[in-house]
Amino acid sequence: MLKTALTAVALLASTTLATSIMAPGALGQDDNDTLTVIHAGWLLAVPGEDPAMEQSILIRGERIESIQDGYVSPEGATIIDLSDDYVMPGFIDSHVHLQSELGPGRRFNTFTMSAADLAFDGAVNARTTLMAGFTTVQDVGGNFEASLALRDAINDGDVAGPRMRIAGSAVTPTGGHADINGFSLDVLHMFASETACNGEAQCREAVRSLIRGGADVIKITATGGVLSDTAAGVEQQFFDDELASIVEAAHMMGRRVTAHAHGATGINSFLEAGGDSIEHGTYLDRDSIRLMRRNGAYLVPTVLAGVTVAELAETADFMTDNQRAKSREVGPLMLEMARRAHEGGVTIAFGTDSGVSQHGVNAREFELYVEAGLTPMEAIVTATINASRHVQMDADIGTIEAGKFADIVAVDGNPLDNISELRDIDFVMKGGEVYLNP
């Protein structure tokens, strides 16, 4: 059933793309000898370094061949004129949930939607995310079968979307944030998460089963969560020995572990266990900052998610009492958390938790980082250099350099003067294929 559904998704995506691709390199083109040249008026090839003016980016197939000063036009090349634009590497969102979006009825997706249904929704949201300038994402929680199918369909060129790294279902303690909560006992028993675990042995098994299935990264819920329908708080919910067993099992099989974590107890215990990155980090303290710097761990702040749930707590009638109470408590604190982390020297990787926030407005996170004290350049670095290292793809993405994938975006205003320019992307190329060029 899933394969049939995904074939339909591929056909739909191909039809839709035909009207939006405005230059050679479109889906279905297999000629890797075709040379495309982008004339960039302002090129931020390596975020953190000074931009260069009037540059030519030479692209052959899906990768960048070279960058040359001035506007060159080799014979036979296809020229893309971005001489009036500000050109940057494609952005990376390290925390998304492509299969869903917060709203009425989302709590019931588990009971009403098949893996095929979720894959269809994921394909739509993937294209929306790509058109917003995000050419790579890390999807850190969703139906495992749908996640695998969508990732592979995008990689095969059957569906338009960002490159995906996936976690599948999160490793969680029984009754924890990524387990089922808030329903009758019969429902809880029937729909319990397959990766809910208790004790070292079960937690190792959960990790190994995800890796066997094809997970790129292991996501755990080290603390309670805002949107789980339980009054269990947002502090540590795994025991220390369980955290250690998860991290050890993942590292032994070549996977990093990232932790959903709000409360400082869970953040610090996970980092003490050798964890690699923190998602959210709302209540991080001085010890958290020290441990993150010591471990070289990344923080994915998802400030947009905090702002979103705080807004919805006052307006949305679909939230439960538990969700509303935690949203009001946690959401408003996340901006100040990002400020503390930045001032403390923590390495930030861009991430929105889109799916909580609306898909396609990911760039609002840039504005919130600037509000938290980052410069516009520092904010862009979080979604390029830092995020590429965080998702272990820096050899291929994150900068515009020879040998890397031609993942390129452009806007018509200077984002270093006004970071809000990034909310209105004018050009998107992924792997040498043009998806947006009005």
C-alpha cells in the first residue's frame, strides 16, 4: 500500500514541478556534462567570511565545479542571471517533523492516518520547506516507515524536497514525551511506541532496532515535553544508566544521539552520558553550558517552536489543559535561553521544530536568533557551517565551494542589513536543479 501511495506522490510532485522549474537542471535531466553558470552579484560562499562581488559559480551536474571572479560565460553553458541578488548556500534546518503540523486533530493522527497518508503529507511539506530555501533537513521524529520512504524518494529524485536525515521514532521512557499519552488504558496498550524502553537492555535494543531499520541519527526524549498530554513536567525522565546505555549503543554503531530536553536535570545528565546535541534546551544552566562546551555538543534552540506554542496557548481551542499549561510556562523562556547559550559560547545549529510551527516559515528562526543577540552573519552561520557539521554533511553542503553539492539560494535584499530578507527567498537550487526562479 505504501509503495503505491508513494508512486502517486512522485507523479504528483513531478507534475507540480513542471510549472515552477525555470532553468535547465530540472528533475529528470540526466546529462551530468551540462555546464550551468550562476552570475552572482553578491556571493556569501563561506558564511562567516566577507562576501565577494560579481562572481561566477560554475556547476556541472549536481556539484560545483569552480568559482571565478567576474561574470564568465563559457560556450554552451546555461547562464542564470543573479547579478542583482544576494547568493548564499542552501539552508539547513536541523529539527523538523515533515509528516504533520500542529492543529486541530493532530493528536489523532496515530489512529486515523496510515504510513502512506503520512508520507503524502510529508511530501507536500517537504516541497514547501525546499521552496523556503532549506535544501537539507534533519527529521527527528515521525512514523519510521513514512520517514524512510520519503527520505529515499527524495534521494531518488521522485519527490521534490530537501535532503533528509531521519531519526524515525524517538527513544523514550514508557509514558514519556514520545510515547502515547492522554487516552484510555486500552488505547495506551494498543498504540504504545515501539521504541519506548525501560532499563539498560531495553534501551540498547531500541537504539539497535532503529539503526537496523535505517535511522541516520538517534533521537531521544531526555525530559518531558510541552505537547505530550501528561502532567509529568519537563525535567529528566530517563535514569542515568539508561541514558548512558543509549549513547553507548548508538556510538558503537556509528550514530550520534540528540536529545529533546527542556529541564536542566535532563540536559545535564544526557551531556554527562556523552550525548552529542540538545534540542530545545529551555532551562539550560551554567553547568549545561560548561558541559556543552566540554563535549563539543550542539544546541538546536527551536525558538520558533517556543514562540508558536506560547501564541497558540492563548488562541487555540485544540490544546489540552496539560499542553496549554506547559506552553504558557516553557514557550516564553526559549528566546532568553538562546541568548544565554550564545553569550556562553555554545555552538548553535539552526533548527525550528517545524511541524509545531508552520512549514515554510522556517526563516523566522533567523529573526529570533538576531533578537537573542546573534548578528545576522552569526545567524546565517548557524544554518550553514554549524548545521552542516551537526548533521555530519559538511563535506558536501554548508558552503559554496568546488566539489560540494550545488545547493544555492538567493534573495533580492542584503540579509546582513536585514535578516528578514531570508523570509522571502527568490531562487532555490538543490543539487544543480532549479526549483524556484521567478
